[in-house]
Amino acid sequence: MNHSQLGILDQSIHETPIAVIDFETTGLTPGFDRVIEVSVVRLDPGGGSRVVLDTLVNPRRIVAATEIHGITDSDVAGAPTFNDIAGDLVRALSDCPVAAYNVYFDIKFLASELQQAGMDAVPPHFCLMYLRPMLGLGRRCTLENACQEHGIEYAPVHAATHDALAAAKLMEIYLGEMKARGIGTFGELAKLKSYKFIDSFDLSPLPASLATAFANCTRLKSRSGYTVQSAEPLAATPTEVSRPRRSPAGAYWDALKTVLSDLRVTDEEIVDLQRTKQSLGLSDEQTRAIHAKAFIGFFRNSHPTTAWMRRNAGSSTACTVA
């Protein structure tokens, strides 16, 4: 693949545009579950952060886990499919390393959805959740807790654009920390700690030419009220809308995903989850149901039948677990 021959190790972190992404999905299994909301916030050198893409996505299947992400079947009715926005997304990500809070989750869905749209592409990427301990700024934690500790406003709403904007503000803080410590290139960042995402620094950003076969989507549907003004360069502005509040189940789900991101659960993390459960007022039954969803997701990702489920995801006979 032409886009993966050069890498970003020698590129300046401070002179390279960065795309911060956030997805809402129907579950944890790429290929079986689908993306139902996407938001991209772009940080251009010297230009600050701006939303360049924000829309709900119609998965062409029943929306599962509404109690987690707050998105319903009626919300995605009339929204574009992923194929409809594939070109817009690639253009929004073009020439950028991709950052996300818990990037291992988002990048797998990005690669899966692009592959289903006919593009075999994975951009270089890094994880904002792990960048915090990587820079010695604190231990791994939820996006909400990281924002609180760094003085970033984080309202309890549940929309991809809100999380992407909050993550982008964290990225700005981390960039400042890197500059203060004399970390100038992605290669220098890679020397701090050995995380899995470092391997992706051998890849090069997606070129806009990858999306030439895809037209601009003219019917985006943003829950946060963003509207696209132009396609080249892509830009978006907000309109006034009411944002859905993050449910207690959604907040606990975020905390659980943070704990499970490295598939290792420490005693300290168990205590943190118990405190989160109590602060959110969740019952044992509610948390058991959330744990079950996570277990099913990880089971799907590792079990041999996953390939069968992916092939039959659109079938009325396929099993759908909320």
C-alpha cells in the first residue's frame, strides 16, 4: 500500500496536523458491530482545533446498546451509511496521524469500516489514554477523569463530537508538555515507552487521493448540530441543539472500557470501578449486565465463530446481543 511506505517517525509532532476521532458503535466487535456515529476534530499546526466531520451513521441493522450511547433507531433513520461518508472521513483524516482516547477500540472499527467500503487502509495512530502515563502526567484513566485533572471542561453529555473535542484539548496539553521536554518528533516520542500503537508509526497518513472514488456526502446528520460548510477543506460549524446527557450506564461503560483496554485488571482498578458504580447509583444487576456486554464483545473478538457472525451480521437470522 503506497500510504504505508514512509512512516512518521522522523516527522515533527508540532508541525504535523493531527486528527482526533471518536466513534459510537453498536458493540465491541468490528465487522459484526457497526459504527453509528463519527466525529473528527483536526488540530492543524498553529491553527487550533476544529470539528471537520460529525454525523450519525445508519448501520442498516437494529441499533443495540442504546442504554450505553443513547442513540436510537429513530436517530439513525435518514442518516448516511458508512459508505456514504467514507470519502468525507478519509478526506478529514488525510495527511494526519490519528489520535483517540482508547485508540485500540476506534482504530479497529476504522479499519474494518474502511475495508467494507473497499479501502484497505490503516493510518498511523496513537492513544491519548496511554499518552498520559507515557509523558509521566498520571496513570491511565477515563477521559472524564483526565479532563478533570487537567482543568478541561467536560460536561456529562453523550455525543461523539463532545468526546472528540475534549480529547483534542487534552492533545493540546500533551503537545505543550512534549515541547517543554524537547520531544520534537514521533520517533523521540516512541522512545519513551513501548506501547503497541508505536508500531503504527511505520505507516504513513492516508492520502486524500484514496477517497477520489467517493463523492462528498450532502446529507450528514449531526446530533451536536454541526453542519458542513465546504468540502475542500472540510469545515463545520455548530448550530444550537440539545445534547443528550450521558447515562449512568454509559459512564460506567466508559470506565469499564478503560480498565479492560490492556486486558489486565488490577486491584486498584477494581476499587475504582466499585467507586464509580457507587457514585453513579448503579445496582449490582445493572453492572452485571454491563459486564456481560463487555464479556460478549471480547468473546466475539477472540472466538472462531466471529468470522461466521461477521459474514451473517446483516442476516435476520444472525444473533444480535444488546
